[in-house]
Amino acid sequence: DTGVSQDPRHKITKRGQNVTFRCDPISEHNRLYWYRQTLGQGPEFLTYFQNEAQLEKSRLLSDRFSAERPKGSFSTLEIQRTEQGDSAMYLCASSLASGGPFYFGPGTRLTVT
Amino acid sequence: KQEVTQIPAALSVPEGENLVLNCSFTDSAIYNLQWFRQDPGKGLTSLLLIQSSQREQTSGRLNASLDKSSGRSTLYIAASQPGDSATYLCVQFGNEKLTFGTGTRLTIIP
């Protein structure tokens, strides 16, 4: 059981740069979710996929954020023109169905300087 | 809008004690519920899943119960250990999205 993996685990970038994160869900899990968590807060929903289809995107997500899951397996989350407010832990989760269970990856910690 | 509240927000207990963490919902027509733990700076680790048709689940020293009529779930930890120190989150989900509880930060005192 390889679990959900995320890469990189840590990313430090300067304001204005673009960054891309990758999430590999558990094999055969057709649902994949992205969440963002800031220090001391609970996770905030960003977007989710059913196979390759992006079914919902949070209104919290500005047009600087884009996510893809081109083959219904791994997913990427890109942030363009990063801002200091983007500094957070980005969490990915997957499940086989809407009824769960859900499994989270270790997260990617982004620091924008 | 579904809201999930966890009480207490923080809890410190001596090692070896049994403890209960509480989770409540504004919408009693919940679907499924999952308990997670999160260590500082880490991702979420799944502990127990209770489907809406179930009343409780057990794994080792952990027991989670679900009472849909009152919109409450509890996580019971027996014989607590310092390694149990973490933030515990209950998460309700159905249809499409997860609703996270506010979390309980647990500290086990050696």
C-alpha cells in the first residue's frame, strides 16, 4: 500500500514565481481532492476530480490557480504569480467513491517570500 | 450549510487515562464520518470511518461512535500514550465534499 504521495514536500519560492505541485492518489481511486491549510486552521476545499473531470472548483480559488488530472491518475496544481498569502500546506486526498474512506497525502508546504 | 464543531478545542490529560473527544453536526442527516489525526506540519492520517448505517467502529485502543439522531460522534481513546498527542479532526462527508470539524488539540502528559 503506497498511499497518497505528494511532490515536492516543501517548496520555497519568491513572490511572482509560478509553482506546480503533484499528487499521486492511491491506485484505482477515481476521486481526487485538493485542500489548502494555513497554520492553526482547518483544511479549505480547493477543487476535486472524478477521474479526469474537474467537477468543482472553490470560489476561493482565483484564476491564478489551475488543476489538472489529464489521465485520471495523478494530478497537478499550479499557482501562477504566487503571492505571500498563498503560503500554506497543500493537501491532496483520494477515495474510491464518494462514500469514502478518504486518504490524505503528506502535503506540500509552500512558502512564498 | 453544514457545520461541524469539536469540543474541547484543546485537551491535556496524564498518560494512561481514557478520554473522549466530541464532534457535533448542525445537519443530522449526515452521511459518513471519518476521524483523522494530524501531527504538526504533517498530513492527515485516517483513524476510523463510520458509515451512516453504522453506530460504531473500533481499531485497537480507539472506538468511534455515531449518533445520527443527536448529530454527534465521539472518539474514545483508551489508555492514552504520549504518542497520541496530535490534533484530531472529525470529517463529515456525503455526495461530493468533506466538511471538517474545528479540531481538538490533544496533549498526553508523560
